[in-house]
Amino acid sequence: MDQPPASFQDLSLVEALRDGLREEMARDSRIIILGEDVSMGGIFQATRDLRAQFGSQRVWDMPLAESAIVGISIGAALAGLIPVAEVQFADYLFGAMRQIVNEAAKMRFRSRGDWLCPLVIRAPYGGGLGAGPDHSQSVEAFFAHVPGLKVVIPATAADAKGLIKAAIRDADPVLFLEPKRLYQQSNGPVPTDDYVVPLGQAVIRRVGQDATVITYGAMVREALSAAEVLATDDIDLEIIDLRSLQPLDQTTMLTSVHKTRRAIVLHEDARFGGFGAELAATISEQCFAVLDAPVVRIGARHSPIPAHPGLEQTILPNATTLIQAARYLVS
């Protein structure tokens, strides 16, 4: 933001997201929304009342066919519109894998820049709600691997609004993953004026000296909770919220690790083959000479996410997992 915001309002993440969509649709008549039941708000009410305000020509209900939702959105983008496609759960993005990976992400490059694909694909992701193995997956590593596709994950209400605006204004396709366990939680004040959070800029959520925790999404809250507990043991964590996985803000991450000389990578996705492996490799390559200990990776166990809340908690990482890892690393 170039200037401090004039005022704030306290919103949940999904309310802030809805505000961002509403403001962008009012700003640019080319923006349309597509998805299952989006006229009624969608399953998590992110698009509630938007059809009433902007009409059926700009808020389109689509059939239960993710390949059609994304495919039609690509065509609309090539025709001059700016589609925001909602997929009900990130688990269903695999039904549109060919359209996302081979079409949308490659459009600029296969046309030598003559054709752009200004498309945002929104999808709730992650566990924590007892939704079971086919409604709780973290899919970010699959898509961050794809050249030409940007991957964004907000952790606060203010960032949800600022990042969705930035994603809509971007000329290339953006996958906007929303931690659904945070939807109804109040995440602090949200500016009421027009603002964007630039893609590719991480933010330091907590300044510390003893170890750097690199995380994103729902794990940001877990990291901040763990840091408060560890502070009573004189262990001072620095918490970095990546916000964008692609493009990745390496500068903020590596500068912090150079300062603290220890790094923990924390994400909700399975540890094996997760996005944290890329982060750990980057840190090891760029900070090897200053590290006082190997990089620690924390992720979910290599298992489908159970529907039973108690079993789900045994699979997913949390503040307690991080506390244990940080004590080991610093000692």
C-alpha cells in the first residue's frame, strides 16, 4: 500500500474475500464469476449476494464438471473477459488438470505473448474440519511445480482481500488456494479502501532471533501460537508467511535464515515430496555456510486425511509439533 489505509473493519477471511471480489467486479465490468452454485454463494458463501448485485450475466452457475468450469474460463479469458472460477474443493482440481497445466499455464508461451490468460481459479484447501480424505487435501506442491502458473495462499482476512485483488489484476493464471478452516475466523482488521497485496512478497509475522519458521496458510496461526509458548523458554522464533508459493520471495526467507542461522519449514501438506522440500533445498544451497544445524521439515504424515477429528489431528502438524521441533533444533 502506498499510503496508510483510512479505516478498517473486522472481517472473517471469507467476508474479506467476498469484499475483494465485490470491489473488483464493481471496478471492472470484464470480471465474471463461474462455479457450482455461485449464484447462491457457493458452498462456503464466498460469492454470496454477488449475483443479486451484478446479475446473471456476470455470475454463472456451472455443472459439476471441473474441466468444463476451467475450460470455459480459459475461453472467456481469451475472449477478453477476466474469469474468477470457483472449484468447490481443491481436491477436485485434478479433474481440470489438463486445462490448468497444458492450456492456461502455457498460453502466454505457446503464443509468444500474443495471447494472455488472465484467469483466477479459487479453491478451498486443507484439513482441520473433519471433511475426510477427498475434501481435505493440500495440493499446492502439485501446482507450484507448473511453469506459468502462480500459486497464492492467504493466511489472514486482510491478505485474502489484498491478494485476490492482485490475482484478478494479474495478466496470467493464478491458483488462489484458501485455507477453509480459517474461513469463519476473524483475522483482524481489514482496510476498507482499495489496496492490493503484491504477489511474490512474503511478510514477517513475528520478528525473532533463534530460528526462522517458513510457513503459509493455516500453519501461520499454529506457528504464532507455538512462538508464544517457546518465548517462555527463551526461544525466540521468527515467523515468515510466504503468501505466494509461486512466485516465491526467496530474499525475505534467506535474509531471515542468515540472521537466525536455523530454519524450520512448516506446512500442512504431506512432508514427503511437499513444497517444504523445495524450500529446504533452497535454504541449504544458499545458506549452508551460516547454518548451525540442518533444516527441519514439518508436514503431515504420509496418509490420507481421516474424517474422524481425533485421527485427523494425529495426521496434521500443529503448534505442539512445531514446539517440539524448535526445542530440539535450538538445543
